[in-house]
Amino acid sequence: MKINEAEALVGVTKKNIRFYEQEGLLSPRRNSENGYRDYSEAEVEALRRIKLMRKLGVPISEIRSMQENRQSVGDCMRRHLVLLEREKRSLEESMRLCSLLKERQTPLGELDAGAVLEEMEKLERAGATFQNKQRQDTHVRYAAPVIAALVMIGLMGAIIGLFAWAYMADPADAPPLWLLAVLMMIPLGVIGGVLLALIQRIREIGRDEVNDAKKY
């Protein structure tokens, strides 16, 4: 079957499937006639197992280890339960702190954040782990595609400027105006394509599709 059929059967996006292939968790054969990947029932079943493990929060490296028979499912789950217990304790500490703060009917501007952070740091030194949502701040996620788009647009703009300068500097030896207009359409088309790709990427980030593969 094709990747679209595998996607529909298992409920995992094509982006996820390709990611798992890159990680070596899936190895579908290629059709010799058209070069497309063919997914057998074995690959579909492997994809279901990967989806199950990822929904339980099992890391890619652990799944690979089980696939290579370097550890059993039971061995992996015993290790994973230790991690989940640690996360549970951390979550309980977060809930306790939230409950304490809930009783403080004060505006944020009057909150003694330093004292609370100091208590959190003590708990972290004892092994607790709190969420750090700063890592998910959207301006950081948007930076890379925006910078790449600006660099490409700047390059294409420089090419258009070079064409215009060459025509203005020596109109007699310059190509005909119609040909110059056709040549300018190429970088303009590239700029349009870059802008469309940037808009699509920003929409994907807005839908939280930055780390799609980590959701399964």
C-alpha cells in the first residue's frame, strides 16, 4: 500500500511516517516500477507499535532498542515506569505550589516570585523537574523560517537591482526591454514562492506542527 493508505489505517501523519523512516524504525521497500515506497502489513503493524509506544512517551531510542531485540517490552516498561514516577512526583510538586499560589489573592505585580523560585530550585536540586514553557516561546520558533525567507528575498532583490542597473547604465548595449522584463520575472517568481512557503510554514507553526513526530 502507499503512504496515504498507511496514514489512514494507523492514524499517523505522512510527516511522522517519514520521520520514523529517517530514524530507522521503518524500512518499506521501494516499488521498482515507480520508485514509490510500498508499505506491507508488517510495516503497518510496526507503525501501530511505534504509535503505541510514542503515545506512552517512550523515546525513539528505546523503541529502536526493542525492535533490535536488545531489550524486551517488559524491560523497557520497567525503565519507563521509573521515569513516569519521577515525572509524577514533579507534577505533584507543581500542583502543590499552584494550590499555595491559588490562595494568594494578590495581583502578579505584588507576588514575591523570588521566594517561590527559590523553593522550586530547592525541589529541583532534590530531583523534581518543573515545566519550562519558555522553550516553547513562539518568537523563537518563527525566527528560522523568517530569516531564511528574508535572505532569499534579499538575494532575489539584488538580482533584480542588478538587471535594472545594467539597463540604466548602458541602454544601447542592454538586452531588449521585453527580454529584461522576462528575466526579472524569474526572481520575482522566486520571491512569490518564498513568501507562499513562509506563510504556509507560519500557519503550520501556529497549528503546533513544529514537532509533529514527537506526538506519536
